[in-house]
Amino acid sequence: MYTNEIHYTNFTRLNLPVPIFINIIRDPMEWLVSLYYFRIFGSKTSGNRPQSMLNKPCHNVTLDDLVHKHVSTLTLDVTWLKYLGENQHTRRSHICWPPFPSQLVYFCDSIRHCRKAGPHRLHAAMRAVEIDYLLVGLADDLKSFFQILEKLMPHFFEGATKIFVNQNANSSKDSKTHNKKSVYSETQVFLKKMMKEDYVFYKFVQQRFFNIKQKIIRRSQ
């Protein structure tokens, strides 16, 4: 099973056979908070190593600190947001924000325009899910995700639900981000406002997943 983010690729555009795409997404706010602290502190499965250029100066910078310091200039675009110290020459060591903080980029092909926020990216991501993805599941309903896959692709996923249920407790502990902190309600309100496109996409995927789930349930009865 892959645990890293993999970008969608439009194989039709490349004149290549289209594979079967499946994926899982998470509530945008939960994903963003977890990603921020994971980039700094890592998890058990990552060997407790930070996952990017987020250095020691970031260890004492909470997501609330970052948002409150940059509230007037904060954007969730391709650029990295920087927590700047007093010394302007130490900017590189004070980068405390992951690149591309949006799940949309993983569904919007690997071409350049999909890495910039805007309606084009949202529409491209939704179109890719509708046309090329067999199933996009939800992180908060993984059991149903595997149950559906067992019905849609039994030759690959037969028994997957049972394995998931038996192993879920241990795997959840291993992949849990270290030192993740809850964020203030004010921070959540601000970031959700900045992540409107992500929530439109999330609701779209959520409804599509629910519809597929209902069809599978009816078919099984």
C-alpha cells in the first residue's frame, strides 16, 4: 500500500493506456494541520524524521503562530509561507510551511497551471475524479472504502476489509504525527476561508463516495 501522495497523471493526454485510479482524501483542515506538524516532527513510520526543509527554528512555531503573524499576507498558493526571524539573512532556516498546501494538486494532473489556485484547478480536479477515478475514499470512513473495493475489484481486494480491521489499531498509532497540536478556533475560521476550493472539492468527493456506497449496499442486499 502506498502511503505517500501521488499526483494524478492524464494518461489520455499522453496517448497511453489509462490505469485504474483510486485514492483517499481527508478533511482539508485536518489534513493541513497534520501536514504542518508532520513536516516538522515526522511520525513513527517516517523514522521520526522531519519530512522537508522545516528546520529546528520551526519546532517552536505553532500553526497558530504562523497564521497570526502572517494573517494579512497569507495565501495558500504555490509559494512557501515563511516565518521570518529578526535576521533577514536566516530566511532559509525559517521556512515553516510545506509546498503546495492543497489536496487539489494531487488530482489536477502534473502540468504547471494545476499548481496555482483558481477555478481551473478545482474544475480539473473534479473532472479527473469523475472520469478517471474508480473510487476516492474518505479517511474517516476507511472501512467502507475497503468494503466497496472488495465489491468493485475482488481479484485485488478480496479480504482487504478484514485485514484493515485487524491491523488498523497498530497502523494508526504508527502513522500518527508527532507533537501535533490543536489549533485555535480563530485559526480554523481563517484557514477554512482560505481553503474554500478545497472544501468544495471535499464535499464533491464526499457526495460521490456516498452515492457509490449506497449503490454497492443496494446491490448487496
